[in-house]
Amino acid sequence: MDLAIYTLRSLAYAIVDPQYALILTLLAVMFYMQNRKNSFMQKMILGESFNSPLELTLSQIVLGILAGALGSVILTYLGVVFDKNSGIDILFIVSLLLMFYKPRFFCFSYSAAILGIVAIVLNYIYSSMGIVAPLNINVASLITFVGVLHIVEGILVSFDGAKGAIPVFTNKEGRILGGFALKRHWAIPIALIILIKGVVDTGTVEIANPSWWPLIQSGSFKRIMETAVISLVPFYGVVGYSSITFASDKKEKARNSGIGILVYGLIMIAVGQLGNLNIVFQIVGLILMPLAHEFMLRAQNKAEQSKEPMFISDDEGVSVLDVSPGSPAYIAGVKSGDKILAINEEEVINELHAYKLIKESYVSVDVKLKNRKGSIKNILINQVENKRFGVILVPKVVNNKDMINYDKQNFNEVLDKLKNKDK
């Protein structure tokens, strides 16, 4: 119990200390700016944003802190320890830089693999010269650390990855497909056990380790702990998730992705323990870390492509891409993935026809729906004055002049094009 308390105290220091608080504030500002763009895109497409930029930002910070606390406690109990000269702080700096420079490789799996291989090479070179290497990192702890971070990331993605999703459309084989672009980041404070000697720096706490600690033990670890002083030191990192789906609703996509990330984390923890055997397993683990991550991403993409598109409007009816929370349609039970077959007993031709029929119904709307399981039912939706009906429908056809390339155009270009459409 003392280990958990010391760990949480270290995290509390990372929140209230002015220097650490400045880092958290800068991350919050960065998140807010991105969320403001996402909310604006939602408002332009849906007529309103589902979540305010402040709400999205607060969830990223608060849930990130809670996830960081969970990850830190797991790391502490597993006995993940780094030397004072391990260069582990470089890992956090690189992760932040990659977020701005190359989001594709914004993941600890890649930066940790590079750091671990560089450390092994330097240790070999310096040891051959009889000199102490500048980087002294425990590769087994490094791989286990990456595994725990991915477990935490998987939990965050599963429960919060769908927030702020932007509706998107694509043209495939002459059909308009509706889908969602998901993109989230979380600020993660992590308390790591650092091996030190001498006076402990401010903000760190010496702890007395119990006899059963760590849960995963090795002979070399026990020998080190007989003479070492350990201290908990806080760091700030960022974990992120980005994906797009045309075959699942946004919550299902986030949940499935989160499970995949979590499984990857568990595998990396197991691989990390093999690193305690010898250097060969350490090198194999470092190489496997990014390769397994790439395999996970490719497997998820392949699974996505193998599924039938979910949001397609056809001759049968018009597909509902999303429903605004708290809207009349949402309250009546309309769900993402439903298909509107008729409105007020009139068959729906396309999305424009559907919106026209809804607008002409001043009091209530009789909607004939077909859900994702194939069941058909009629529901009566009461209109509310000064409130939108609350559904975004997938069009059957989109004119070229109305198309916006979300991937290749920056936000200002998208904004200008959206404004011009209303003129």
C-alpha cells in the first residue's frame, strides 16, 4: 500500500509544482486549439457541435491524469526501474517532438526501440574501451514500460477515443460512404522509479520496498536493489489515437482499437521479461516492439477493409450517420447506423427529400426506421421549437464543387471552402 501512496504523491507533485504545471498548461492549450477546430467542423457539418472545446480538453487532461496514476501504480508494482543515467527523460521529449513533426510515428514503441538499440550499441563500444557508457538503460524495464503505457492507452481509447469524432464521406465505386475521423490525445503524468545515490532531489520520495516487491523479479534486479537507493520521479508524456472508419460506428471503432492496443501492451510486458535472460532477447524485443505495433495497425486496417460499409444511402432508404445528443431524434431512439425508409408515410428519395419532409412537419414526424439488425419500426418524433431535429444523413450523390479533401487541405483552406459554400 505504501508503494501506491508514494506513487500517487509523486504524481500530485507533477500537478501542483509550477514547472510541471506549466507543461500541463501548455499541453492543455495545444489540445484546446485542436478541439476548437474539431468542434467548428462538427458545427459546420451538423449545425451544432456535440462537445464544446473546453469539455473535450478537460476530458483529455482529467482522464489522462487518472490513466497516468493507474499506469504509474502498475509500473511501480511490476518493479520497472531505470538508472539515473538511463536517458529515459529523452524518451518523453522525443514523444512530444514527434507529435508535431511526424504524427505517424508518434508512439513510444518507435522512440523506445531507438533509445534501447542506441544504448546497447554505446554500452558495447564503451565497455570495449573500459569506459562507463553515458546511457545505462534496463532494456527489460524499457519494453515493459512501453507495454504498460499501451495498456493505459488502450483503456483511454476504448472509453474516450470516440469523443470529438468528425463525420466524413468518401466516394467508393460510385457510392457515397459515410464514416468518422477519430483523433484524440491525452496528457499522461507518469511516476517512474529511478535508481539514485546520495541526496534525493526535491520532489522525489525515498521508499522502503516490501519483501514481495517487485511482482516480476530477476536475480540481477535483487542484486542491484541491495545497494541502491530508489526514488519516484514524475514525467509528462502524451499518448494519441488517430483512425478513420466507414464500417463501424465511432464508439465501436474506438472500443475495438482500444482492445487491440491493450492486447499489444500485454504482449510487450511478456516480451520485456524475456529481456532479463540475455542481450539476445533484449535485441529481439526491441526489434519486435515497433514491428508488432505495425502489425497491430495493419491488422486493424485489414479488418476494417474486410467489413461491409455501414453508412450507405440507397434505393431502400437514407442512412443515419450520426445523431446529436439531446436532440428530438436522439430522445426518440434514432441511432447511428439506422436507415430512414419513409417519413410521414412518404418514401424517402434522398437526404434532401428527407430534410424537406422533416422541415415541413411542424408538430411531430412519423419516421419509418430500419435498424442495423434489420428490424423495421415506426417512431413518432416530436419537434421542439428552436431546436434542430438532430440527424446527419448520408447523401446519395455529392457534387465535385462541394467536396473537401479533409486529409490534404489544412484547416484554413477547409474553413474558406465551407464559408464559400454558404454564399
